[in-house]
Amino acid sequence: MTTQAPARKAVIIGGGLIGLSIARALTERGLNDVVVLERGSLAGGGTGKSSGIVRTHYGVPSIAAMAWRSLPVFEQLGAEVGFRQTGYCVLVGEENVEPLRANTAMHQGLGVDVELIDRERLQELWPMMNVDDVALASYEPRGGFADATQLALQFGQQARANGARIRQNAGVARILTEGDKVTGVELLDGEVVDADIVVTAAGWWSGKLMADLGIDFPVEAYRSELLIVDAGERLPDLPVVSDLVSLQYCRVEGAGQFLVGNSDHEDFQKKFVDPDNYSNIATEAGIEKYAEKLMHRFPGFPDPSVTHTYAGVYDVPPDWNPVIAPVGGIDGLVLCAGFAGHGFKISPAVGDLVADLVLTGDSTDPDIPASDFRLERFAEGTPLSSLHPYVGAGEMR
Ligand SMILES: Cc1cc2nc3c(=O)[nH]c(=O)nc-3n(C[C@H](O)[C@H](O)[C@H](O)COP(=O)(O)OP(=O)(O)OC[C@H]3O[C@@H](n4cnc5c(N)ncnc54)[C@H](O)[C@@H]3O)c2cc1C
């Protein structure tokens, strides 16, 4: 439903998935003066590297609810965003049976379509998998994966159709304020763009824009390696796997290939990098480790080989959860960043939450309390944490 919005002008910094989803949501809700400013190309940041996994499994209820609210968007857009509804499963060993039961019950309480499955059922779903060390699994039949770039461009197209302007090669040098109000932004070439609302959705780079205003947004850039493996034969649409036993995640890529990501975040501080200057291929040690874990889990691949590798960067706050909130006591200033490798699947709901905050001052969804995503939680020592954390995989869930 389109509602009447006051005549205010919004600038969104960052043309990734999150900035474009916010532009889509604001214009859908009637804000017709919206400008997205992207310093490079649309989706050229973390979005372009995303594995695009769609699932609801999170230990923070509001994030699970955001993923659940977002799922129909993938289902409706379907092939337009490369959505393949393969299903999704989480595998755990004995040490994580209780958290898996508790998280799954929490998800079912939110209305999520998810069930616990035993080894036998898992083996039926995934004939090539070694299930010997899996104690229990959960299965979301409506999960899968899609293409983050296509989704970002789709949001951009929807926003444009509703009147938004999207500018590339328009880097923001600083956010402008007067007293306790935001007044716009200054671009790198000195141009000033006036605005009553400035939403910073610039991923890791949001930290510097905040720091210039004296606002402390603690965020690190964490490098994550990915492998593309040729399985040696054409693969059917097998469910996406979050393997909390071997600490890896995998999904089908194309037809006969497989995408493998690392979810072992021990010593994660050692992987903090400069996001403007990092190696875009996996290390030899990384490849060896991931290949070994992959072969353990999928011994049924007939003739596997690594075809290529790459790396992306997550924007990681101390509790691995985003800030989506007005910040700094500055009227009109909103921060939306710190998605730590999870922003894709929740991006539709994130846009809607920011539109709620800008247009009504609060979340309109009781399952997604705005207070969860306040910046102040870091300084107050009240991180947003999983209710039922997994042993050995705490940061990610
Ligand atoms: C390797 C990898 C795998 C992932 N896999 C998944 C997954 O399977 N499922 C999932 O849900 N999520 C996943 N994610 C996370 C998800 O893709 C991201 O959270 C999401 O794409 C981030 O979008 P964003 O718009 O916040 O950031 P970005 O895409 O990084 O966009 C920020 C934009 O801001 C621009 N910018 C920066 N500074 C300025 C400035 N001063 N002025 C103007 N523009 C500026 C940048 O150029 C960039 O384009 C993954 C991420 C990575 C890196």
C-alpha cells in the first residue's frame, strides 16, 4: 500500500544491496525525492561477492524474522534474481543438538517452515553426502540461493521506477550537519547534495563516515575465501548445506559446480584486512583445508577439482550483527551497516525497517524490534547475541 509521505529529501550513501533496498522501500512508501550515491559501480562492494544463500536459520529471533519476511520476495522474483529453491539444511554434531533443537523451535514459533530431520532423511535429500558424524539436521524446504547482484539491480530498477535517482561514480567525502540536524553530503569533487535524511549504507566504509562526525561505529573488514569446485558430473538441485560439524557451507553453482565457503571463524581477527586492498584468491593452505573438509562431507563426488577461487570482505561489528538505527543524536541521520556476511537474505526486510524508522520513527513489525539494532549496544556492553549459540560457530549465528 502506498502511503502519503511528507516532502522530504533522502540521500542514501552506497549503491550495494542494502542501499538499493532502502531506496526501493522509501520510494514504495511514497518518499519521492531519493538519491542513491555510489562511489564506484552498483553492487561492486560486498554485494558482488555474495554467495547469495537464502535461509531463515539464525539464533537472533529478529534476524530470523527478517529472513522469513524476506523469503516471499525471492519466491516472487524467482528467476529474475536467479533464485533456486533447492532447500537448505543445517548439520550439527552431538555437541550442538540442543542449540539446534532450541533454534528450530524458536523458528517454528515465528511461523518458519522448518523441521528437524534425522540422518536417514538427510541421506535421502543428499545421496552423495557422508552423514556418519551428523547427529541431527534441520531442513528448510523453502530455502535456497539467488544472485545478489541481480537482486540489487532489481531493487535499483524498482526504486528508479518510483522516482529515485541513482548516481554512480559519486563518492561521498563527508556528511554535512548543522547543529543537531543533517543537511546533506559533500561529494569527493566538492559538490554538495542537500538532504533532510542521510542513510549511510556503505558497508565497512560507513565507519569512516561516522568517525568524521565523532560517532564510533566499530566495524572491521573480514576477508573470506571461496572455492568453486567442479564435481565431475552434472549436479541436481541439492539443498544448500550449513555444515556446523566441518565448519563449511556449500551450494550448487551453475550445473556441475559447487560453491564452498568457510565458516570456521576461530582467530577471525587474523583475517581483518584493508577492504580496498586485499588478495582476491584463496591461499594454498586455505584451498587444502577446504578441499579436505569438502571431500570428507561429499565423498560421492565422482571426480572433483577446484576450478577457481576468490575472496570477499564482510563488514563485521563486535557482535557480528548490523546497526540499523538513527545515530549520533543527529536528526535525519541513519546508519545501516555491519551485516557480517548475512545481509543478502534479509535485505528486503532491512529496507522495510529503514523505511519504517524514517517514516514512522519505529519498526512496524513486532517480531523485528528496532531496539535490537541500536548502535549504543556496543558502548553499553549489551551485544545482540544468539539465544542458543552453537559450540564452535558462535560468531555466525
Ligand atoms: C564473500 C561473501 C559471501 C556472502 N554470502 C552471503 C550469503 O550467502 N547470504 C547472505 O545473506 N549474505 C551473504 N553475504 C553478505 C551480503 O552479501 C552483504 O551483507 C550485502 O551484500 C552487503 O550489502 P551492502 O549494501 O551493505 O554493502 P556493499 O555491497 O559493500 O555496498 C556498499 C557500497 O557503498 C559504496 N561506498 C563506500 N563508501 C562510499 C562513499 N563514501 N560514497 C559512496 N559510496 C560508497 C561501496 O562502493 C559499495 O558499493 C556475503 C558477503 C560476502 C562478502
